[in-house]
Amino acid sequence: MNEFLVGLLARLFEDLPAWQATALLIGISLGIAVVLEVVVLRTLLRYTSRTKTRYDFILVEELRLPVVVTAALAGVYLLTQLPSVTENVLLAPGQLDTFFGKPSLSVIVVAWAFAANRIVNRFVDEVKDKGSRFDFAPVFSNVWTLIVSAGTIGVLLSLWEYSISPLLGAAGVAGIAVGFAARDTVANFFGGIALYFDDTYKLGDYIELDSGEAGTVVKVGIRSTTLMMRDEVLITVPNAVLNAAKVINQSAPQRRRRLKVPIGVGYGTDIDAFEELVLEIADAESLVLDSPKPRMRFRAFGDSALEYELLCWVAAPTRANKATHELNRAMYKALTASEIEIPFPQREIHVSRPEPTDDETTDSTPPVLGDADDVTPGRRA
């Protein structure tokens, strides 16, 4: 494509002197740049500013610079390729390319790289507040910036004919060294990405770990996730640990949570009246949801009691402990007032003495010694 364009321009400008070809080509480039800026791009900006979303407006606004710069500098680069110009100036073709061709291409590359990075970063700024699903978007913004920067440096080095093979080899060795030195950081980074794609949790979710910790997610970072415990203590958990652990999301797929409140009553209790009383208590509790309706379940015949469970729902996992507290208080008061026994484990110990045997009933009175006169002389009594 480049050779075709250069050949076409060479035929168009072959009969013109060098200064006229230079002036005409630069004038055409600048004219195209002005038309693009004044007519095309400004019209697109006015149109996109009235659309429902800002994405098209951001795209057009950020592409203004690279488009205009490319149109303006294209003429400078093409001048270094025209034989009618390169053969009639004091500088050699190689010098023209060094002082004009490569710098113009370098500016074009940097302008497009800057625009590509700005577009993605502004898109991230737009979506990160659209919902908790995009809370991890800033991480991808940083990764994109790193990729664009590395790619731009590689293209510029290749454009200026510097061999990047030694740099790639050195980068590979450095990457291996950094990977071993910062393997925990790398593991946390990729663990965070895995958690994001798996949609394990998001900001505001109440999660429980297999180690026993439970709290609300208040921050999702590149390296770690921060949980707010119920006692207002922050716990920072590395993403690699979360990625390998069993995580129970109490807030998904819905924020409401079902409670199982165990209670036992004594044998002989009127279970119909008991169940009705407990359901009335659950219906009266403000923390318990009206739908689904609370219900009772007879679970087992226990050693000391009839074992029941009250099943009901609360609006959020963080309300479960308080709702259980209020229900237990209300049930204890109501059952005590209704004289319904709430048994507790008891043990009865019976102590009995076994009947004596015939041998044990014989007289076991020790023998009585005789009088002092009966003692044999010469022997001690």
C-alpha cells in the first residue's frame, strides 16, 4: 500500500520543482487536517453530545487529536518518499528520513497510543459508577495503560530500526525474576481477576469464609479484599486466599436470608397451641419478612424435648443475629407466661445399697482378750 501511494504521488509531482511539490503536498495535508477538524469532527461532536450515552462523544473527542495530527504530518512523511523532492535537496534521502520522516511517524504513533489509552480510561470512569459489577474496572484500566505503553515503546524502537530482540530476552529474564520474587503479589493479582470474572462477590455483599470470618465487602483491590466485621473491625484478606477458599455469599442471589431458630418444648405439650403461639410471635416481629410466611417444623424427638425449628426470613444477612435475639426473647416470655415447659437436659442419680449376703451377716466381732490373771507368765499380754 505504501509503495502504491508513493508511486502515485511520484507520477503526480514528477513535473513540478521540488519547492512547488513541497508546498503543494504540505498545503494539501494541512487543508485536509483543517477540513477534518472544522467540518467533520466538530459536526460529529455536536451530534454525539445530544445522544443518550457519552461513549460516542468520548470516542469522537479523543480521536480528534490523532486524526488531525495524522492528516497534518502525512504530507511531511510523504515528502521524504518523493524522488522529485529527495533528488533536489541538499540532504541525502537517509537524512531526510531521519530528520523528517521518522519523527513525523513517531508523533503519529504517540498520538494514536495516547488516544487509545485515554478512550479506555474514560470508558472505565463512565462505567465504574454504573453498578458494583464494574467495581474492578479500574484494574483493567491500569493493565491497559501498561500494555499501551509497552506496545508504543516497541513500535517506536522498531520504527527507528533498533533491534528489540535483546530487550525481549532481557524482559523475559526480568519477568521470570520478578515472578519468583513477587509470586504472592502476582497470585493475588490473578486471584482478584478470577474472582471478578466468577462474580463471587461485589461491594456491599455479606460473605462468610470457611475459616469462620464473616463481614461486608467494603473494598475490592488488586492485591486484597477488605471486609467490615460486625464489630466494625476491618479485615484485609489476600485475593489468592479468597480464590482458594470456600466463600459463602450470604447476599447472593438475593439479599434476604432465612433464619432457623431452634426451640424445644417438653413432652406432653399441646403442640398445636405451641406452634400457633410461636408463629404469632414471628408475625409480630418487625425484622421478620411477611413473605415468605414463617412456619414451624417438628424436627425430632429429643432426649429431653420435642425439637422444633422456626423458619422465617429477614431482609439482609446483617439482620439475622438481631432477629434471632428478638425472637428468642419473645418466645421465652410467651412460653413462660403460657406455662409451656422449656426443658433442659437433666440427669437423675439413684443411689441404692445392695442386700448383705449370708457370709456378711455372721458375727464379725473381734475376740475379747481375757483378764490379766489369764496371761501366761513370762509373756507380754
